[in-house]
Amino acid sequence: MKLRRKVNIGIYIVCGILAILSIMPFWIMIVNATRSTVQIQQHAVSLIPSTHILENWKVLTGKTFNPFTGFINSVIISTGATACAVYFSTLTAYALVAYEWKMRQPFFTVILAVMMIPTQVISIGFYQFMYRIGMTNNLLALILPAIAAPMTVFFMRQYMLPSLNLDIVASARIDGAGEFRTFNSIVLPIMKPAMATQAIFTYVISWNALFMPMILLTKKENYTMPVMVSLLKGDIYKTEYGAVYLALTLSILPLFIVYFLLSKYIIAGVALGSVKE
Amino acid sequence: MPLKKEGKPKIKGVSYAKYGYLFSLPFVIVFLVFMLYPTLFTAVIGFTDFKGVVATSFKFLEQPFDNFASIFANKTFRTSLVNTIVIWTMNFIPQMGLALLLTAWFTNRSRRIRGQGAFKVLFYLPNIITAASVAILYGVIFAYPIGPINDILQSLHLLKAPFDFSTSPWAAKFVVAFIQFWQWYGYTTIILISGVLGINPELFEAAEIDGASPRQTFFQITLPCMRTILIFTLITSLIGGLNMFDIPKLYIWNGGPANATMTTSVFIYAQAFSGTYLYNKAAAASMIMFVIIAILSAFTFFLMRDRSEARAIRAMKRMEKLKKGAAV
């Protein structure tokens, strides 16, 4: 019994260290966002915030970094992409679950087959296609592709199979409801929990995306937050540590808030995404 | 009354099949336009002379595989491919090791570790934060000569003089691999724990009755039952690793010291979008990666298909049993 308690203490220590490891970089970042570059260059680590946040803000916004533009563009793209992905994936899953049609099985097989292919490897063709139809620097180029989200369709189908009772659909038919109305007013409410989970993850993935926005958006007024952040690597902010830390804090803060509000659902969602019986 | 073959009730005379087509139409159209077409287009560009910033016309090469040959002969591409695999391995082995250890601890029924929920929330936190921001943050944290890490190491007297992490190839690789590890071990831990929770609890009870030690239970029951999840985690992580871009691109500019952090995605980006506009070479490199990833994802495809088939067979047997029960 005594040994077990000792081992348990060891486990808590390891977990405690890992927890600190998760928090520490962000803590340094937030504190340094309030310190002047001179202070940071004297001592790069401090646990106590300072008072230079406004100076850092002036240095930051006096150059190329525009947090408002980045934030607004990211909100537009992530909201649009999430709405498209969640709604149309549920609709596609409904087509797979509720109807019997000839191509149903082949269609599902295709979805499974392409599920893992990342869009990054087809970026050259995608960029050239968008360039030809004049859709580079158009936020829709990053929103519309979300309508075909194989992974989300797969998840929605798995959730819908056991939870949607087709008798309800049949009785709605007898009551004279159209198929599309049945989907919107009966199926969607049943799917709410699954849609919420998928919405969180789609939003975060879309918010964090760098590769596609970086190649498609070349005008500064269209930059998303991650593309804006990539500007910090250039020469312009080379020695402005205070401003860089502040910019990073601004880019991370929204995610921090969302995460600590929804962490329960997010952790449950991650666990759900694993393949299990 | 004889039972129907299918479980679903059908209304006679009306066919609803067309709605199946209709409702999957938006997906199909967008898939064809925004995924299939760009894939084919990328493949085609790989066989052409297409390059230049404003060029829109191109013609096929006389030697169709010239771009592929020159990519394979390109030293930077080979370095980037090796780097990608080396950095992924450096991150995945400790990541899986730690995740398995945490899983063994958290699911050990006799230990009853408390605060698991809070630990999971903290371990998963780095995964949700924008990788671009994380890369830049680590860039300033590992700054030289004055940065938090150098500061800490010096005040602990582990270092006499500040160490420049950005000029040593292995230090650069190590930091990139560490960031990946730091961002992903929490995710893997949650996946593995949920996998253990999915194992039939009777197995664990039986092991307990037979007097198996926690260690024996973990190695003889837990691990074998998790084979599919482990393979799945491995392959999805590898696919993600082969696309590694944000961290290596933004932690150190331009591939790092001696191209030590140049991954294939950074290479493709550099070929096509930063000054040289060699779309044909970039497309050829993309297609090579596409084929590698397609082969890997084929594994997951068969894995998942077999599982869903096994589930269907089990469901059918259960139905048979029920039918027999109803007949008796």
C-alpha cells in the first residue's frame, strides 16, 4: 500500500511537470507582452507583468501587423466554412442513411477513400485553378470547399445511424411533409450534439490553417490571423520582442477563451473521434 | 407474419431514391470542382513546362517524366524528404511512449489517479493553439543570445554561454520535433484512453480474478485489444507528419541551418510560391507526396472498412439470434 502511494506521488509529479510545460510558454508570452523590449533583453523570463503594453501596441500596429483585419477575416472564413461543412455534411450523411439508392455504397466508399487525403498535396492545381477564375484573394475560395468535408460526413453518418429513427421520417411523410422540410425540421434537431462537436473542430482547424490562406491571399487586407502572424518572422519585427509577444498573445487569446469555455466538450469530442467499438 | 429481410420499413409505390442523389449533390459538385479537378490539374502540371509568375499557358514535355526525374535528382528535395521522416520519428516515438505511459497510469483501476479531467485539458491545450503562433513563439523563446530558454539554462548554470539554437542543424531539428511532440502527445493520450475505455470491461474483471498484475493486464490485454487504434494513430500521425508545414516554415526561416528543417511541404511552397514559380517542379513533388499519402491512407481505409464490416456481421448474427428467439 505504501509503495503504491509513493508511485502515485511520482505520477502526480510527472503530470504536474507536463501541465507546467503546457502553460509555461504561454505564461512567458503573456507576461512579456506587457514588458518593454529593453526589459526582455535584460531578463527574458519574468513571472511578473510590467506596464509597457501600450508602447508595445504602438510599435506593433505602427508597422505591418493589423490584428483587427486578421481577426475579422479569420472570423468570416471560419464561420462560413464551419456553417457549410456542418450543414452539408449532415445533409450528405442523411442521404447515406435514410435513402436507398444505387450509388449509395460506392459513394460512401469514395468518401472513406479520400477522407485522409490532405488538401495541401493538391495545392498547386488548386491555386492555378483559383488564379484562372480570378478567385485568389477571394475569401470564398477558402469557404466553399468546406461543403465537401469527407471526414465530417463520415462522423455524421456514424452518429446518425443509431440515433435517427426512420419511423419518425416515415410518419412525417404520412403527415405530408416534404423531404427537405423533414430534414430541416426533424433531422437537424436530432443531430444537434454531433453538429456542435463538429462545428468546434471545423472552426478551430479553419481558424488555424496557414498553408492555403498563405498561397491564396496575397493582399494584406485579406490576410487571416495566422498569415498576419507569419509577418512577425520577417525583418520588420526582428528586434521588437515586446511587440512580437503582444501580437502572439492577441492571436492566441481568442482560442484560449474558447478552449477554457468549451474544454469539456472538446476533450469529449477528441475521444469520440477515435475509432472504437 | 414473416420478418422482412431489411430492418427498415418501406412505403410501397413511392421511390425516395432520387432524394439520396439530390441531397448528396452539393457534396458531389463541390468535391468534383474543388478537390478532384485540382488533383488532376496538379498531376497534369507535373508533366508540363509550366512556370513563371504570370504564365497561364503551358505545353507537355517531350520527356513526360522529366520533372519527376529532376525532383528525384534534386538534393534539396531528398534532404527534405529525409528531414520530414526524421523529424516525424523524433516526435512520434516519445509522443507514443508518453501517451502509452499516461494511458497505463490513468486507466489503472487500482491507482485511481485524481484530477484526470484537468490534466487532459492541460495536456491537450497546445494542440488547439494556432501552429503558426506556436512556431513564432518558440522562435522567440529559443532566441539567441537573450531568450527565455537561454536565460533559464544560464541561471540554472546548465549553460555557461548562450547557445544559438538556430545555427545548429540538430538543435533546429530537435526543437521542431519537440514542438510537434508538445502539441500532439495530449491528443494521442486522449485517443488511447478512450480506446481503453472501449474495451469490454469483463476482460479486465476476468484478469483481476485470475490474479494478473496491472503490468500483465496492460501488456497482455490492453495493448493487444488496442492494436487497431495504435495502427490508426500511427498512420494518421504519419500522414500529418508528411504534411508538416507551419512549424518548420515559421520556427526558422528558409529551411533552417543547412536545410535542417526543410520539410517536403516547405520545399514545395518554396518551389512554387516564393520567387522561383516553378509550378511544374512543385506539382511533380506534390504528386510524389500524394502517392505516398494515398498508399498510407489505403491502409486506414481497409482497416476501417473491415471494422465496419465486422460490426455489420455481428449485428446480423444478433438479428438471427433474435429471430430464433422469436420463433421459439
